[in-house]
Amino acid sequence: MSRHLTRCTVVLAIFVTFCLQLANSRALADAPPIYPYAATASVSYSGSQPGRIYIQAQGGSGSNRPNLQNLGVSIAAPGSFTLRGLQPGTYYLRAFRDVSGTGIRHANDPVSASYTSSSSGLRVDIAANGTASYPGGTTLAISDPSLVSLERPTFVTTNPALRPVTDNNLTLLRWNVQTSLTTGLVVPTSYLIEWSTDGGGTITGSKTIPASDGGRWLHTTTSTYWYRITAQLSGSTQASDWVQAQNQSYIRSITGTVSYSGYDEDTSQEPLGTLYVAAIPLDPNLPPHITAITNPTANAQAFTIKDVADYASYRIYAFMDINRIPSGDDYISAPNGIDDAGDLRMADESVVTVTVNNNSPDAGTLPLRTGNAALSVATTHSLYGEPGATSSGENYGYILSIHPNLLAPINAQVIAGSRMDVPADLGLWYENGAYRLDLGNLLAVDTGDSYTVRVFYASGYNDLTVTATRAPLQSPPKPTTPLFGVAYPAVGEPTFNWMPPQAPGGASWLYNLQAYPLLTRSPLLEVQGLSIGSYSDPLHADGWSLTSANSFYLWNPEAQTSTGDTINYQAIFAAHPTAPVITGIWPASVAAGTILNISGFNLDSPTSVTIGSTELPVTASSATGITVTVPTPFNETNSYLYPVVTTASGSFTWGLYYGAPLGNGAVVETKGYVQDAAGTKLADALVAMVGNPLINDSTRDATKDLGYFSVERLPNNSVFSLRISKTGYQPTYTEQLTRTTTFTAPSPYPLLTYTQLNSLASGMIPGKAAVLLKVKNASEIPLAGAVVTVTSSSGTVYTPRYAVLPSNYTGTVGTTTEGNGMVLIPNVNHGDRLTIYADKAVWAFSTMIAIGATESLTYGEIYGGPQPPTITSFSPASAAEGAVVNIYGANFNPDNTTKVYFNGILQNERTVNNTSITTKVPAGAISGKITVTTAGGTATSATDFTVLVGLEVTFPGEGRGTITGSGGATFSCPASYDAKWCEDTFAPYDSTVTLSATPDAYSSFVQWSLRGTSTTSTNPTGFAVLMNGSKMVDANLALLALLQNVESETVYRNDEPNPVWRALFFATNAQPTIKAVSLGTIPLPDNGVTFNTGQSVKLLGGYSDFREATPGGYTYLTGPFTIVSGRLVLDRIVIK
């Protein structure tokens, strides 16, 4: 493994401090007790080399808790230890002994077995309740490795800018550090630096410094000495040649001030040391320039760096060489000319860049940290997976870092923190006293997240608190090569290339690179501080290569800002010297008789090609391709198929770690157009299947059909998506598609520029994805009034934005789609699977699935139509024409398209809402089903509605009696001359009502007559009326002849018009009182009236209407009146 650092070597602090609070030093007696989620074990060592022992946990949590990486602890000597912060899951502990005292593992340091493997070491299983178990015991053994022999150091002399240089009052020495070819680790433990005025004849001075991973030393002098470097290891040495420093001067200078206020106010501290201020050029062909101030003033010191080049940019960095190291129970100062723990040091965020442009600029004031150590927090953002694929995703995290300053920490532990369990031990990070903890697998991070770390020193500890104040980076570096399958490189490693982040604009990036086998996750390559988006080592000097035991590799280009925040994108590739590697297969669907073409490397002479249990006969093969024929019959039933190619050197399964599985069935085709934001069709846009880029087509130019594409050979009945790309535009992805037949996209797919994508809506975050969709009806007409909702696989809540105007989502967001049907979902997480729904009253919609792809647009469409109505009930169950009826159900679609029918008879009069309709029984309706018809379909009632028709029975005769009905209508009503008809009677349509008449004692039944027909009957009972409509029946009852006048004329009845005699009409014992209805004079016949009934009758007068209850005057009878038999009582009657 190579930790090949290429950044400016004097800037050692990597990560950023957002806020810092430093507590006073406390006694070790307050150290925290042992907690759950910890491992307690011991380290054994039988060798004799000294040094602190550093233990680190490899592996990770198997739970949904935040993932803590780089957990570690150190102990002074072999013995027991407790490592805190392990989450439920399996870990492997490893350890090394730091012989050099640098905190960096060297090639010859005692180490545990299989140190670089993430699945070897002391195994610790953490249960869900925090209990630790140790399947292999609790002892972690370290031992001396096979000794790597020393080699002579060599000065960097090939580039004159990198030779030993003396300018200002200082000489900077740099030399090549020997690293192991197998491990990439530094071999020497220390260096002896000697200088001479005569090329080694007389040694003027010497200095021994620890061997770190950067060969450099600062010598305060104005002389141009000769120098020799001697590498030292366990008593053996190797010396370099003598090399003379050279003077190099320019005409410009940089001035400024370094502040360290408060350091020298504590008299117990060591005195101020030499202050070094460096101007490090951004141009690697220029030398750095450093000035040394041996006796700086208190609190602050002005500086001038002379001899810098004109028209060049420099980063200005400073440190004060105090080098406080433990000595017994105290610390002493031992300056050593290098920037390391024990010095006053500068935070990365304090480093400034100045440009010399025909002037001598001032760098301002540069602050040094003055505490024992510093705590910083940096945000991390990790993306992975092929964009647009279901296996893509992202997560966030923090990096907590302890930076040594005046003291070298020996341990650090998080004792309070957001989004994590505490306590957790920070592991060593590349430098004595530098510790780091990666808090990852977070769905989000927020400003205000706070962490407190207890930092332990050789004596005492400090509690440091830091609070995050910056949002994470969102725009990642984009891996370009290697991707998918690649040819095995001749020198054992590929060239890595990536595109820089697109945001924030104008940012200055450093890049870190890591590569490791997919299954073991043990880093093969770690490179930091790259200034460009490319890395290769054709001379193979970094000591790593692809391993022939693996085919699949992950690699991470990581972009880092000057403030230490990082964002990386994990890519995958496959390569093998001899085993097969597949790069693509076409067609992407399998049916009996299909010819499959397989592309890749090392494919010649396959021993088998299979899908499931089916062997595919090989018809041709070469190193880069295989042709097979799918046999008939083809009996595989899975929707997703994974071809396997096997040769004598191994096997490769397509779709297992990368690549889209094949579909099962006949191939399908997708057609459509591609256009820009202005609606102009675009030529030469590549439309390719995600996961199988061999399936592709390019849009046509104007000579054919501008912007048109047709992607054939796509998978049948399995999910896929297409990626649309063109130089100068951000990619567009289709929604997740499932097709069984040829599909033509109804709308062109849009391609947007980076600016257009991030201008779709206010609040768009560069680096995020956007999903754009259109809601339509089945006729491809955009739909207004729909509400869109989103669920996501990450649980993130997304708020859709509705187009106020076409393609304008920047104004006030609406609540439903407008007439263009367009909806935007901004700021979608990379790899987040969105399920998008539309809703509108009584409408049903398709569902859209979209995968967020960083800095890309995903486009799709949702189709809807009115839902079919349903009738659950109606009330009443029966009613007559014109009666109100309420119909209940769902999806009644309250618009003018809803129609109501009663057994086929339309009723246009209705009031409709989604769940009920109020209407009336239409004219001419007959019993039967009620139906409701909307744009969504027709609903029919489960039961019949009964239409009631009216039966009117009238009494044209003078008689009295009772009329009864049975069958379709049951009723009984009195028949009299006063009551002309029975009250309204209704019967079900098509029912039969049987009528019967019962006359009273002074009446007789004459006849039934069904009006409008010739039907009559003289039978008073059993008159059947078929109610197939409203019917009128006359029930004629006649009076018996009881009361007549002298001339045998029938007496005028009391309700006939212009009566002559209204009072004395009919009298019985049952009706002894008769009203004479007239307030005036009633003339009697000329020959008078004879009363000869033999009854006792009371004749009442003074009424104007026989229905009056109280008389209002008198009635006058004029004419003869004779009583023959009976008794007549007159009340308010005057006879003249």
C-alpha cells in the first residue's frame, strides 16, 4: 500500500476547524470508565524494539447505526487495552509498534499479521446489546517483520527547483524517501543530516531527525553548505553523496505578520523557538522560499520573504519550531527543523495565497494555533454506483481530526457528539499525535452538530469542542476511466482520470485517490494532495499493482477544499490478467433462438456460457468477443437473467457487480426525440442503456430526422432506463421503464446545460439531481388540477414544484398542475429512488419511478384518467316521478359529463359531488337499475329502483261508501259526494292494484270505469288495474231516492252550482243535523216543500259554507213548508 503524498510537504494539517473551544488541562484521574460497545483485549510482543503501540479496528457495523471508521487506541507497551465506539457487527483489530516515534507505520515496525487485510486480525463480534465476544481469543500478537534493507538516500536534483536551496537565511533540503516495494511503507527510522563547507572534508554540523514520509529539513543558515543524508535503521546506515546547496534569488518579496498571542504569557511554557515562514509556489517548476526568524518577538512577528519570483502565486504557511517532547514528568524543548508535534502550527484554513504581479504583496496576519492540540470537523459526502442505476446512492458524514500542536496526543476519545453513540476512540492518522474518526453512513448533516473530544497527553488531558458551521459539498468529481471492464494494464495498474467538481465555481481543489479490491476493501493505493484529475505511475514507483486474485475493484477520486471538506465518487472497474471480463452484451433480452454477442477481455476459448441452468452453445469466440445461440426451447423463467462466462482461468458473471441483467423475452425498442431547453431538436446526442452501454443510438442530424433516436435490443418486461448525453449538456435519464412492446416517447427528452439545470427553480443546490415530469391524460393532453406526491427510498421529504408558466418553476409554487401539466422535484439525492404519484378527484394515475443522478435531470410522464364510478346505495328505494332520489358511491366526477339514468331514462337534472348525486325520478321512468356514467366509465346499481305511479280514484256519483285497494297499493278511503277522490295513492310500476267498493246504507255501487279506456265493471270487488303508468278510475256510487219535492224533482244537492235548496237534502238518524248553506234568502218551490221522513232532523242556518263551524248570520226560507212526518228543529232559520 502506498501513501504517496504529493502535496506541498510543509503544510501538514489536513482538515478544517470550524469552531474551537479548548478547556483547561485536567488530571488523568478523571478518565472515563469502561463502557458498552467496546472491545477489551491485550497486545503481546516478544521482540525488543521500542515505541508506542497503536491498535486500530477494521470492518464496520452490521446495524443501521452511523458507521464509525478509523476507531483506534494506543498503549505505551504490550498489555491490555479497551477500544470504545464499536457498533453491533464484526471487527478485526490490527496493531503496530511505532519505532520511529513519528506515528507513521514504517516497513520494519513490529506489526500484527495480515495488517492490511480488513478481514484478518483479532476478531471482535459486537452484539446488539453491546456485548463483545472474541472467537479467536483476546490476544493480538505483533512481531518483527522481515527486515527491508536500507538503500542510499538520493537528493532531489533532477529539477533545479527542487535541489537544496539557500535563500533568505535558510536552506531547504529535500530527498527521496525509500519505501518498500511490497508495502509502500517508509524503510528508515531516522536520518542523520550532516553539512560541510568543503564537500565532506570537514563536518561542520549534524542533526538526527525521525524518518517521516516526506524527506525534508530546514537549516537556518546564510551559507551554501554541502549536505549528506544518512538513512538509519536498527544500527545499519546508508549515506548519500554530498550535494551543495545553491543560491537562487529573484527580485520580489512577500511581507506579513505571524501572530501567536498568548503563548509566551505563561511563564511555565518553553521559550519561543525559531519561526519559519514559507512561500510555497503553485507552479511546481518554481522553488519554495522560506525565511527563519530565530528570536521572534512576543505575541507577533513581522516577516519578509525575499527573492520570490515575479508573476507567480504562493501559499504562505508558518510554524514555530519548539518541539516540546516529554522528559520525565515534564516537557522540554528540542527544536529539530521540521514541522511536527510539539510546535506552534498553522491551521489549513489560515493558509493564504498571494500573487506577485510586478509588486511585493503583503500576506496579512497569519495566526498560529497556541493550544496543546486542535480539534476540527470536516464534512464528507460520498456517492457511489452508476448514475441512474438502482444500486447508486450517497451518504454523508464528518471527519473529526485532532491536530497536534504544542503537545503530541497519545489518545483521543469522543465523549459527546451528534448522531453517534459515545464514547468512541479516534484512531491514529499518519502522524504522531494526529488522530481521526470518520463518522459516516449518515443521511444528512446539519450545521450546529457538535462534538466534544477528550485528548490525552503523556500527562493530563484537554476537552475540546467543535461545532459544524458549513454545509457539505454537493458537486462530486466524476470518474471517467477506468469504468466497467478494462484491459489489464501492462504495468499492473491503470491510469485514473476524473473530471473536477462543477461547483462551487472557482474553487481550488486538491484530490485524494484510493483504490481497493471490491470484496476485501483493503486499500491497494492511497494518494493524497493531487492537483489535477489524473494519476498514473508508469514507473511503478508507488509500489502497488492490481492483484491477480481479484477481478473487481473500487476506486474513489476525492475532491478536498482548502477548508478540508471532501466529496468523493466511488466507481467500479473489472480487470484481470487472464480471467474473463465482460464489458457488455447485446441484445439485452433473451428468447429462444436469440444470438447473443458478448464483448470483453480474455474471452477466447470459453469452457461454458450459461444463463441459469441453461448452457448456451458457443458459435464463435476471440479474446474480445463471444457469440452464442440461445437454445430452443429456452425454459428459464426469471425476469432478470445473469449470463456467466467461464474459461480455464476463471468465471465472470454479468450483472452481479456491474452491468444490467438481461431481460427474458423478445427484445423491445424505444423511440423518441431529444431537444434543448428552447425546444430545438439536437443531433449527435448519445442515448444508451444504463448498465449496458453497448445498447445505444445517436440522434439524427438535419439530413434525416433531426433529434430522432431509436434504441433497439432493449430488455423485455424488466426494468431499465436510458442515459442521454451530449457534450456541453448535463445528462438526462429516463424514468424507470418496463416495456413488452415497441415504445415511442410522446414528448422529446430535454437536455439542459449546467446553468439551465441549476436555474430550473430557486433554491436548486448544485450537485443535486432534478426530476421533471409531465402529468397527462390518456389522449396525451397535459392535465391541470393534479396534486403530485413523492416517497423516497432514503426517507427524504421532497416538495414538488408546479410550473407557473411553461418551464418556469422559480415563482411561487402552486398547489396543483397548471395547464401544461409540468412538475419539478428539485434537489434529489443521488441514488434516491423516488416513487411519484399524482392525484385528482375521481381520477386514477400511473406511477413513475425515478432514480436521482447527481447533476443530472430525470424525465418521465404520468398518465391518468377518471376512475370508473361506483354506486353503493340509493335512497329512497322507490319513488314516484319527480321525487328526489339520492345516489351514493364514489368517483361521480362533478363535471358536466356525469349522467344519471333510471332504467335507461336520462335525468339531466342532478347535483353531483364525488360521493353523491341528488336527482329526481324522470318522466317516463320505469323500475329497474340506476346507472351513472362519467368520463371514467359506467356504474350500475346492484338493486332495482322501483318507480311508483299514481292511482287516482274519483267519485262522480252521489252515493257514499268506502274504497279499498290491495296488491300494488294498499289503502282505504271514504267515498262521498263531499270527498271527490281518494288522496294520492302510488303503486310500483307494473304492479296490479285490486279495487273494491263498499257503499253505505243509503247508497248503491254503480260501476268502475278506467279512464282513457273502455274498461268498466259493475262488480264492486276485484277490479284489477295494471299500473304500467299513472291511472284514473271512476268509482260511481248512487244515492237511494229518499228525499224529493212535491213535483217529484230531485232536491238540489248542497254543492251544486246555483242551488235552490241547499239545506234539506238527506237526513237519517245517523245524520240528524243538516246545514242550510246560505246567509241570504232561499226561495222554496212555488208549491212548497214537504218534510215526510219520519226522522228527527235539525236544520241549521246562517252558514255561508257547509264546512263552516260557526254560523255567521240567518237563513231565510220563503215559501210553503209542510211537515208530514218527523220532527224538524230549526236553528237560525226564519220561515216566511
